[in-house]
Amino acid sequence: MKVAEALAERKALQDRLASLTTRARKNVLVTEGRQPLESPDTLLKEITATLELWEKRVVQINRANSQIILPNGMTLMEAIIRRDAITRHIGVYSGLLSVDGSPEWRGMVPHEVRPMIPAIDLSLLQQKVDDLTMERMNLDLAIQEAGWTHELLED
């Protein structure tokens, strides 16, 4: 099984777990003298089996992520963490670039209002966002390629 397939299966297992949990919650309590629509015991067994398979897949995925080496020398795990860090940087920088420069009028008379000017080099900050966006895209492509070309290590 390819890493990408395992990731898709992990997502499907998470969705199944959410569905089973919802179904179990709806059947925990019933009116006296009535039967639940679905057996909570059966649902709990399915939940347990789903969690066990999910745990196995996550361990396999994490093991593969720490052992697969990308062409840039990073492990897949390092690349994923770097991509997440870049995404956070982009979010912070983009937030700074989108600060509203309109003056604060509350409690001021118009002749006291001065124009707002940037305290940092916005073009340099935008260039950082652009560079980080390109780096993230390249990392993402390498991560996806690794996912479709590398097999999971079986236990």
C-alpha cells in the first residue's frame, strides 16, 4: 500500500469513527420498554475495531514519514513540519499585510487625525510571502510525490 493510499484510508477511518460515534450516542438511551434502533454493543465493537485499524495505519504512516528521504535531503516528516511552519509564517505575514491603515476616529476631531503610514517595509514582507508560498508549493509537490511512490512498511 502506498503512503498516499494509507492517508486516504486514515481519513476514511476517521470519518467512519465519527459516524459510528454519532450512531452510538443516538442509541445509548431508549424509552423504557423499547429497543434501540441499533445495538450499542455492536456499535462499540465496530468503534473498537475501527480505532485499532486507525492506530495501525497512523503508526505505519508516521514510521514511513520518518524514514522516507526526499530529494532535498529532508525526511518526509521534516518536510511536512516545514510545510506547516511555512503555512503559519504566511498566515502571520499576510495578516500584517492586510492591516487596515484607516485612521482611528473615535474621540478625535478631524484636524487631529494624521495619516497612517507603514512601520515596516511592506514590499519586503510581500516578497517574503511570495518566496514562502513558492517554497511551500515545492515542498507540497515533493510530499505528494513521495506519498504516491513509496510503500508503507508492513509490520
